[in-house]
Amino acid sequence: MSLRPKLILLSLWMSPLITLAVYGADGGSKTDSANVDSTGGHPVLWHDPADLATRDLFYGPGGKDHLPHGTFTFKKEDLHGSNPKYDVKDADGVKWRIKLGAEARPETAATRLVWAVGYYADEDYFVDDVHVEDMPAHLNRGGNQVHGGSMNNVRLKREEHGKKLGTWKWKDDPFDNTREFNGLRVMMALINNWDVKDDNNAIYDEGDGRQRYVVSDLGASFGTAGATIPLSTAKGNLKAYEHSEFIAKATPTYVDFKEPARPAFIWIFSPENYFKRLGLMWIGKNIPRADARWMGDLLGQLSPSQIRDAFRAAGYTPEQIDGFTAVVQKRIAALRAL
């Protein structure tokens, strides 16, 4: 018997045991990596997008007024996550976070679609060329993409948006079983955001008694429905997005989406990551059919031009813009037909 069949049998036998050990019997993470602030602010996840049909998806949540410009100054390197990131300030003193790599484009487009239907999202902008003063000679990550302080094809996230209070858990939040929470789960499936771990969620203090709950990292979108190797092909990959399955099962009462899908088997060689991702698959499952259709009706108010603008803002080619827009429209039609 070859090594591969033995590994498959071993993983199938151990999967329930390890999943229970890592996530607990209810599938919820038992780690302390996520927390909900207890200061008593009013939690908000969604607001009615009354202007949905006229929302500007090219400039997104920050609008044209917050568009980054000028030269930036390096402050520090952020070593979290899998992509090179640098904290910088512009000439007006506004803080920004630069992200390089495969997530820059898909994250920019994803924030606009999520924001369009009423969810809170980061103010992200894709920039072809950016120059940063005082870049250090040695960087832990991404040094080969920085040339004399200049970088190409980056995502800039504006950091001036309230105080971050912590992170929130999909399994432990104030919105469980609400239409708005289920709608957010639908949106993660629509954009194929397979990296829905709790660490990618954030809570911000709005300064007016509200706590804004955000999925703050949407970079693993518009590619495969699950984690594959190499990861760069699983994000912003039109061919993978076009060929991925959307609705896995629909009954008269609920819908199962393919995303987040089971990770590629090669991830078994990183057991912690493999079983962690298995524990996220519930996010796309057992969503009330009426809630999925509600999200489809909201999305249906977007014009093809608005959807195109989301991908145009992310610096995709005209052919890619057309391709991504066609897939999104097809998925919206599937939701509205439920």
C-alpha cells in the first residue's frame, strides 16, 4: 500500500477526534485568539444601504475624498498574516497600511461589494505605483518587491477609523441566527472568501456608542472555494473563480454553499491549519433559504456597471473585469432564483 492511501485513511480516522480536540464539540474554537469587547457599546454589523443603486463602487467606502495621494513615510513593518505589509503615514499625517502580493487586487474589489450591500468594510484602495520615504534597507518580507522605496500594485488601507477593540468569533457574536449575520455568510460564499478565520474579524469603536463588527481581511477572495497550494493561485484567480461551485445544495428551507470548501489534502502535512479550516466549513452551510434570497435581492439592485467598477478599482484588465463581473452576476441570479 502506497504512502498516500495510508495518509488518507489515517486522516479520515483521526479527523473527528482532532476536530473535537481543536474546536470543541460544537465546532467553535476554544482558543483565546478572538475576543469581544465588554465596555457595553452597541454592536452593529449591518445598516440599510438605502442608496445601494447609486453607491460608488469605484471609490468604495472611503469615497473619492479619502483617495491616497502624495509621498508616504515608513513607520513600521507589520509581520501578521501571510503577505508583506508596512505601516506608513502620508503628508497629512493619515496612517495607511500597505499590502503587497496576491491579495491586493481581490481585497480591494471584495471590500466594495461587501460594503455595497450594507456591511462595514475597510477603506481600501489599489494603487499601481507608490513611493515610501525612509524604507529600511532590510525588510523581513517583500524586500524584493521594494525598489528604492517604490512599490507596484499595492493595496492601501486607511487606518483612521476608530479604535480597534479586538476581534470577534463567527461562533460567538451578538448577531447569531439573524438575517444580517446569515447574509454576511452568503457574501463570503459569493466572493469565495475561504480564509474566514476569526483572526480576520475586527471590532471598532465608532466613538458614538457603537461597536462596528467587520470582516477586516477579505484578501483570499475571487479564486478557489478552499485553500489550495500555492496560495497565490487561490486568490484573485478568474479561471478558478469561474470554475468553482457556488451552491452545493438547496432544500425548501436552507442552502449549503461550497465555500469555504475542504482544504486541499496537501494541507494535512500542516495538521493545525488543515483541521482549523475543516472547522470553518459550517459558515457556508445550513443558511435559511429566505435569508440567502434576501441577500440576492439586495445584490440584484446593483447595476452591471457598479459591479464592474469594483473590479476596475482593483486594477484588473478589461478582460478580467468582464469575467469577474459575469460570475458575480450569475451568482446573484442564482440567489434570486431560490
